[in-house]
Amino acid sequence: MCGIVGYVGPRPVTDVLIPGLSRLEYRGYDSAGIAVHGGDTMTVVKRAGRMSELEAAVAGLDVNGGRGGVGHTRWATHGAPNTTNAHPHQDCAASVVVVHNGIIENWAALKSELVARGHSFASDTDTEVVAHMIEEMADLPLAEAVRQVMKRADGALALVVMRVQDPDLIVGARRHSPLVVGRGDGENFIASDIPAFLEHTRDMVVLDDDRVIEVRPESVTITDLDGNPVEVRERKIEWDFEAAEKGGYPTFMLKEIHEQPDAIADTLLGRVDASGQVQLKELELDDRLLRAVDKVFVVACGTSYHAAMMAKYAIERWTRLPVEIDIASEFRYRDPVLDARSLVVGISQSGETIDTLAAIRYARAQGSTVIGVSNVVDSALARESDAVLYTRAGPEIGVAATKTFTTQLVVMQLLGLYLAQVRGSMDPGAIEQLVTEMRTLPEAVKSVLERDDEIAKIAAEFGDVRDFFFLGRSGDFPVAMEGALKLKEIAYVRAEGYAAGEMKHGPIALIEPGVVVVGVATDNHVKSKTLSNMEEMRARGGTIVLVVEEGDGDAKEVADHVIEVPRGSDLLCTVTAVVPLQLLAYHIATAKGLDVDKPRNLAKTVTVE
Ligand code: M6R
């Protein structure tokens, strides 16, 4: 998730690009760059780090005679976040500049072709292939060259391109990544999000997928990928800046909850192929090493630990390898038995949590192989692991993890299936079935999000409740734990996550009228047992909320409130089942007037022991 801004018109270009990019820093902030078209040359300035670095670099330059330009603030997905990999990217002749948001899945194949034809690459990014492809089409109009690129590039992408021979023209294109146009008087803007141009215009043009847009100071033209004209649809923006940054949602947390279908789709991109196999090329670990592994450890903290809990069920079930999971702060102090045949997976959204880093450092010192799972490219976890798998959720601003959790679940499921594939522990047909189902997760999550009003109504009944239990078994257990953590951290309510079957060994003594018990019963091989446990809670006066699969008649008998999620395989269902619990916590907290984006006493990244 990166931020793009483009401008053509009479204003000093950097006066539009720099503030526009600063407004988009919430979309990514590891490096930034601009290109300004000066009529017959293009000036490119890029810097690693926050926008302030770029601002300082641009301040000393005389680029304000420019007629248009593009800018980018980056959230790395391919290549380390340094100045070389910062956008814009250029071709060999420095005649094309490209900024890009998204992932070009087949970039490696495209790059090999271009290298074979003599192109040399300056960066490690997928984006740079676009600049070289357009360089080869110098005789075509720029919009047509971009259409050709869109036809060859797979994946989710928003592109904005300028070419030295076309002053006053910016060409953009989008597929599954946002791109909007702002219309001004004798000037126009293109950006990945509205805040970038909101101070200049409130007239916006909506761009659909697989469209190419030509933006000139006086005109905006949209075509489909065959060059057929498409009607330009305009909209008036009513939002203020704050609302625009949050995409119209009242909080970042709600926005991030609603971003989950896209975040999951991005996380799956290029990792599941049409033949039903899992492809984790970025893992770069020898299959022989993965086959020799005799034990897996997963270490993490907080929400990431709940993803580790799910991973235990998944990896054990699919690979038959024993899996131990540890809260990272406990790991090295319990003197775990590790050796060269141990595979240790560290999960951390930020990749900077000190407890998780200490745990993986300890594991490496024992000779074990470490895989890091992080949402931040080149984080300490990524740098210090033998291999890394990124969740591709984009920056998460709300302190409570939501989209990074569901994408961690997806990555750990992919890793489990990949290990099963490499080790031959599972029938390929069964892997294919699960992979095919994983592709439907974004839609399944979308359908749960449509139940938001229903969940808000249930939450409205719980404003004064002081005690909650969240219960589940098997894959539903980590979901219950995560539901309880969400409620604790944003609504400041006591909420215990428990294995449903464990209640009778003590905690059931706390159940009485006024206590709310949220049960998660989507894992079919234990569902009937969970429902019996919920009967036990109801018999003691608890108010029962149940998260079950659609059409699950049994649940209605047991529960005061039922929230349905789409049917799905055990363990994959964790991804959908947690979404109502995020929304439940959200609505309980906001009804109390609490700041869910910045809960008290918490930090987004915990760098102390
Ligand atoms: O960045 P990490 O995933 O390592 O962070 C771990 C925990 O600090 C984090 O999950 C925390 O529990 C969040 N507040 C959960 O919403």
C-alpha cells in the first residue's frame, strides 16, 4: 500500500506534490520520491525515510519551472526500503518515469525478457519493469503503451506514468488498487487517495478497474484496455481532511477492518497458483532443509500469538510435525530444546517487538532455521531471519491489530500447506481443495462485513456488561482469544478467552446472570462439543452470543444472539470467524465514546522487555 500523487497544471509542481504526499504518508512511509517534467527533461529526486527527508532534498532544487510531475510514498513489498528502490523508477534512457502501488505478480518473467533484450535494471522492485516496457514502445502514444503494459502485467496495480516526449500528460491505470482523479480549472490531479488533492479541488472522477486515464491540464479521458472511450463519472467530495484520510470511516480501526478483503487478496497474490499449489518463492529455503525439519516452534506476542495458536493446529494437522507455540517473552527463559532440525517461525506485525526478536535470536544461536512473518518490509525481524514471509496488509494505524491478524492467519495457513506440499504429507488433491477455498476468503470476509449493523445492534445491548468470556475449541480457540483481547484493549472490559472445554475446571464458577459468553463454533469436528459447553453457560444464567456457520440450526436453540459467517473448512474459517468479534469489540468501545485508534496504556510497537 503506497501513496501516489500526480499533477499537471500551472502551479509550481513541488508545491502540489510534496504536501500531497505528506497527506498520504498514512499509506506508507519508508521512502518517497518525485519526478518533475521540465519540458524536455525530467528531474527525479528520491530519499529513503520519512517525507521530511524528501522535503529537505527538494527544497534546494530549482524544479519549479515544471509543467507536471508525479510523486510516491512507499510501503515496500519488493526490495528493501532504500533510496534506490524508492519510486519513481526509470527506463535505461531516463525517458520514462513510473510510480506504482500494488504487486506485479509476473514481474520476474517480464524482467528476464527485458534483460535478455539488453535492458539494465537499477532497482530490486517489480515496478521498474513497467518503465522498461514503455521504453520499448516509444513509437506508441503513451496511453496505448500503458494499455499494453496492463494487458501483460498480472496482479493488483495502480500505475502513473510520464514520458519526456509528452509534456503536460500523465497517464494512469488501475486494477484492484485505488486511483482517483481530481478535476481543477486548467489543472488536474491523480492520486491513490482523495486527501492528496483535497485542498485544491472537491471534484473527483471515479476510475474503475482495467481503465486507462489520460490526464492533461484541460482534459481527462478514460478508455478501457482496448482503447474504447469510457464515460467519465464525476463526484463531489463532501469529506473534510480527517474523514478523507480515513476513507470516510470514523476511525482508522474501522477502515482497517473493512480493508481486510483487499489485504487478504493481496496476501494471497502470486502465492496460490491456478493448479492449486502453494508458491512461496520468496522463502528461498532449500526444500531439503524443510524436509529435514523434525519440529516446528512458533513464537509471537499479543494478537500475533493468536495467529501462532492457529498455526499449531494447521501445521500439525497438515504436516504431522510436532509444533510448539510460545509467547515470545517466555521462550528463551524456559530453555527450549532446539537444534539444527528445528524450524522456528517468529510472527510480528511490526517486526520490531523486542520479545519476538530476542526469541528468534536465541533460536538462531542454537543453530535453528528461522522464518520471520512480518507486515513491515526490512523490519528487524525480516533482516534477522533466514527467510521471510510478508503479510501484505499495508500500514496499520489503529493500535488494535485487525487486518494484520487475518493476513497472518492466511500466511500461516499458506506456510502449513507449503510444508505439507514439500514434505508430501498431504494428498495434493486435498491441498488443491484448500487452496481453491482460500481464494474465496476475501469474498467471504466481505459478506461478514455486511453484517456490521446486525453486530452493532447486539453490541448496543452490552454497554454496561463488565464480564465477558470468549470460548472456542480447536481453530475456534485462537479466534476466541483474539475476540477477548480486542474487547480488553479497546473497550477496557474484562474479557477472558478460554478453551470451551476448560470452563468446567474452574472458571464456570464465575458464570452468573449479567455475564456475557461469546462462543465460536465454526470448527465442525468439535462444534457439537462447543455447543454443549455453551448450554452449560446458559444454564448458569450467562447471556450467550454464538458465531456459527450460515444455516446452523442447532445454534439458535442455545444462543440469545447468533452471528453467522459463511461455511468453510475448519481452520480456514478462523479468518472469517474473527471479523464479527473485531466489530463487536469496536461497537462496544465506540458506544462508550472511547478512542479505539489509540487505546490507553498501549503502543503500536513494543520495543521494551
Ligand atoms: O508487532 P507485533 O505483532 O509483534 O505486536 C505484538 C503485540 O504487541 C500486538 O499484537 C498487540 O497485542 C496489539 N495491540 C493487538 O491488537
